[in-house]
Amino acid sequence: MLTIWKDLLDLIFPRRPECPFCGAASPRGEPCGGCLATMGSYHGERPCTRCGRLAEKGAALRHNGAGHLCYDCRKRDWPFTLARAGGPYEGVLKEAIHRFKYAGRRSLAIHLAALMVDAYRLEPRYQTASLIVPVPLSREKLRLRGFNQAELLAVEVGRALGMPVNGSCLVKDFDTPPQAGLNRVARESNLKGAFSVKRPDVIRDQVVVIIDDVFTTGSTMSAAAAALRRAGARQALGLTAATGRYI
Ligand SMILES: [Zn+2]
Ligand SMILES: [Zn+2]
């Protein structure tokens, strides 16, 4: 309901065109030069081959046969083949995601999705992907927020890549306590059994791209990927607007 009001207010009192990332005045509402340069620089950073997190300055990426792996990925396996992101969860990108998610600025989806598409195109292992699935919200959370931010991103990414999107085959069966502030062990036990697949026929033998807004510890991506794999998906590949950094 709240978002409908916001849309209506936007219609009556149009905002001055602004950069979707930093909010500076920008003709036609395109990303400003400064933000474009910042976003472009993220694609020059080398992500962890597996989880896609970016290195903090000075962090050691160790190279082995599988590529450059972060500390976590050297120690554990994941149910997803890889994950990538549009950039680090910091600065203007973090602020944009907050406005998108918590202030209901749904028009940001297309700009965040453009960063995700850039990251997708940089990684050849997405080439076999056949279906896009957003990380679902619980019914309770969806009712409160009015929209699923992951689904809006998925629709835009799907449109840009010409790939089908299915927002109903994976569901979150119960609401889990907020993940922020919890460590990985707590996050993972929080999410145990939270996701299930309603339409296994849709995802069977598919290489699924799972879309979410942020990858932090990887717990949500991991739980969603595990549910899809259990239901018969051949592979799960994560793609988010932003990701964490590791030390
Ligand atoms: Zn800007
Ligand atoms: Zn990693």
C-alpha cells in the first residue's frame, strides 16, 4: 500500500532527474559520470573465482587449480557453482540498494540490473544458464514491503539477457529473523528448511541463475541453491547487485 502511495506522489510531484546511484542532478535521470566511473572500476577488480566476493585491499587471493579463492572458499564447498555481483556493498551502491529496498524506489531496479548484466557477461560460466529465479520473500515479508526486490531485479536482468524468469517455483515457507548482525552459523541455522520448490518440473535439469540484492555471508544464496539442487536443478549460479568484501 505504501509503495502505491509513493508511486502516486511521484506522479503528482515528479522528482527532478537525478543520478540513480548518488542522487546528484542528472539530465534524463541517467547515472552521472562519477558513478559510472566508480561502477566501471568494480568490474576491473578480481572476484573470488567461486563466491564472487571482492578482496579488501591487501587480502590474499590464493591461486590453485580452481582459480583465485577467498579464505572461505578454500575451506568450504557451496551448493552453487559460483556467484558474481555488480559491485561491492559499499558507498553509493550500498546507498542505492537501501533506497531501492527500504524506501521503495523501484525505478532503481533497471540501473542495478545493468550492473548485474555487466558482471554476468564477464563470466563465461553463465553461458549454459537457462532460467532466472529470484530469491523469494516469505508471504509475511512480501505483504509488509509490498514488493520483492529480488524479483524486480530478476525481471530486469531477464529482459536484458532475453532469458525466462520464474518467480513462483521457489518459495520461502516461513519468515526468518533478520539476518543482519548474525554470524554465518546463526544465519545458516536460521534458514534451514526455509526454501522449497513448488514446481520441480520447471527447474528440473535447468541451469538456474538465482538473483538476490546482496550477497553477504552467502547463507541465503546457499539455502536457495540447495533447495533448487534438491529439486533437480542441474546447477545453480548466483547473481546479486552487490557483494561483501573479505579480508
Ligand atoms: Zn552519481
Ligand atoms: Zn570465495
